[in-house]
Amino acid sequence: MRAFYFIVLLTSITTNAQNYLDFYFKSRGVKGGIIIQSDTGDYIAFSDDFEGNKPSPPAATFHMFSYLMVHDYLPQFITEEYQWDGVPRYFFNKKQPHWNSDTNLSEAFVYKNDWFFQEMYQLIPQDVFKNKLKESKFTHVQWNNDIPYFWQFGGLMATPDQQIQFLKKLTRLELPFSIQAQNKLIHLLKIEESPQLKISGFEGYTVWNGERLEWFVGYIEKDSKRYFFSTRTFFSIEEEWDDDKSKEKFLITSQIFSVLGLI
């Protein structure tokens, strides 16, 4: 009986938030959460009453903000390559070829090249960065630039709701950056596009509080409406890792949107 009630709740799309979506995480043995909002700000669904306001490091999703900063304040690196420092870099003991070569802004964004953005933030005046961060409202938590790769390891925190508000402003071209930069970022975020459906998003991952934290944030466009989402998954770093675990955030998000009738 409860299962039937659950399906009815999710398949009838309303602006009333439904907090039953944790089923889709638990059924796959995954710790995590999701929030989904309409373009007007109504909550379509959420997995936890508090998920939207739980902060954590934004990891590479912060490169959305960083892309805009570099585009407008260090425009030479839109096309010009910045020289690699020769230090080999790995991710969970796997060598990353695109992290170990000269790179420009677009390539660094696509391949989530942390060292490139760390170097860029040494070139951008801190007061400019702090003012733009405040205007963008990407985070309300104080920024600590003393921590290298501060977006990865707690020098900067963001909530799922803040991620969504940032994306809403981006799609409306309301962020405090040039229209050209925002349009380029919108293009880079596109995952799938058809006459019926457009899907845009970006992922990030880091290690935080003994867990591997993964983000998938973005939005879908259907029937002239936008639906924004923020999904997080957490895995103990003591678990044996395989790449399929990294796909869980995509699979769960897709399953939830399908049940809601949005894809």
C-alpha cells in the first residue's frame, strides 16, 4: 500500500515538495541526497528536509564560477595556453593526462584541471575575487584562500540550494560577469540537446570528512520550462572503489526525473 502511495505522489507533479526520494538512494545502497526546483523557485522534490542547506566543499563544480572569473579578468587564457609546471598529478592513483600538460581555459574547465585554476587565482587580485564571489552568492561561507585548492578541501563551502541559485542566475544571464562569458559557460554545460529536451550539468568530486563526495548539478529544459537539480553522493574512502560508483549520481538523478515525468 505504501509503495502504491509513493508512486502516486511522485508521478503527479505538483509544487508540493516530496521528501520520499531517499528511496532511490537507499535502494541502490548509496548515501546521498537531491533537491529539484522549478525556475520560479518552487520545490518540485527533495530527498531530505535539510538537504538543500547542508554545506560541503563544491569541488570542481566551483569551476563554473572560476571559468567566468578567468574569462573576464584573464581573457588571454581563453585561447592562450598556460604552461604546465611539470609536476605529475593523479586522481585516486590514476594519472590524468589532461592535468599534465599545457592548457587553456576551456580545456581546463572540461577536464576539471585544478592546478590551472589555482594558478589563475594567484593572478587575479583577491579583492576582485571576493567581491565577485559575494555578488554571485555562490556561497555564504567565508572564503579561506590560505588553503590550496580551497574549493576542494573546505576553504570554501556551498549548499545544494546555492548551487541551484547560481545556475538560475546563469541561465537568466544575471551573474556579475559579461554576457559573452555566461553564454559560453551555458554552452559548455550542455550534455544533451534535442527538440524535446535539453540537459545541462557539471560534476565534481573530492574527499571530505572521510568520504568521497560527488556532486552532479544542472538543469533540464522541457516544454519551455527549466528544472534545476543538485545531487550529492557520499562513499566511505575505506570502501573498495570502482568507477561504476561514480556513475550512481547520474543514474539516480535520471531515475528520479523519469519517475517525475520530466524526462
